[in-house]
Amino acid sequence: MTASSSEIDLNFRPKGYFWPLDLRTHVVSSIKGAERKAYVKGMFEEGREGEIPGDVIQPALQPELRQATGAIHPWLMGGEYLPDRQDNEVEIARITIASSTRDVTCVYACRAKDEIHYKVIDEYDGDTLTGEATCSSKLPLTLGELTDFFLGAWDLIGVLDMNFESDRYPPEEVRAFFEATSEFYPDLEKLIEQRVEIWLQEQRSELDEDDKEH
């Protein structure tokens, strides 16, 4: 589940986020829905992209289809209520949590003259964001910079604490509660898992100390 810091290059910087992108990256990064994104990504990996239904591969579901899909199971709505991307925006990272509606939080990037602008967005008009949700840079962010920005705007640790404090932070449940993905940063999930693991071990140690005192 975890990786040592020596295995993760915090200074990794993608060459770019915008065109020309390969077809897989362009299509997968444009899809809002978590379940649809995972399905399409799997089909590309199997070389079966030609079999993907047209409705599934669209960035956003039409309202009628979204309503019908949500009626099947709330988890199928994860990501579907993210704000639509502008024509010059691309999703560069996301974190999906195992909430009842499988909520998704993302980082969008857009090019503006000689800068790249970034924003963290959620499915609740920003109500779950707790820190600075915008920034800019001349070059694409490094892995370390992206992760600091993302987790500074949306407090994953706080979300985990809120969901698992009363249950004494069961390790396997905490680890399974989130998924980080990016078409541009291959080690994003490893780095976030590492940071969560450090926090988790600290919480577990504190509980053990409290138990000894009582």
C-alpha cells in the first residue's frame, strides 16, 4: 500500500497537460463520472476502446441519463456532478472517496498566455474545500507541488479523521476509503497513500498510548 520516499520522485514534472495528447489520455481525463472513467480506462487497457458505447465515453452524461443512472445506485453518480470543464481546461488529478455517493474532488488546469492556472473543484460548489483552491505556474507543477496544493485545498486527512475517529481508525478501512488517480502523475496515489499512512500510524500510536494510560 505504501512506498518509501526514495521510490517517489517529488520533483517529477510532466512535459505538459495540453494538446497534443494521446487519445487515451484525452478521453479518460475528460470523463467526469468515476465509474465511467474506470470502465473506459479498462477498455483502453484491453485494446477494446472501439466497443465503448457513445453515451459512456462523453465527458458528461445528459440529464435524463444521469438521473436514470443514479436511480440504479448512488455510487454510479460519483463525479457526475463535478462542474463542466471549459474548452481550455483539462483534469490533471482526482481523489475519489467511498462515501455513499462516491464523491470526487479534482484539479483542473488551463492555459492562459504564458501561465498555467489551476483550481481544485468538488461536487458541492466548493463547500468541501477548506484551503486556497487556485494557483498558477509557468511550468507544470511537480508531483510534490501538485500534492501539496491539492491536499491544502481539500483536506483528505480531515475527511478520514471525521469518518474513522469514532471507530479508532481501522487501518484497512481507512486505506480503502480513498483512491487518487491522474493521467499525468503516475505516482500521485503512492505519494498520497504514503502521507495517509504516516498520519494513520500517528493516530494509532496515540490510541495505544491512551489505552496504556487507562
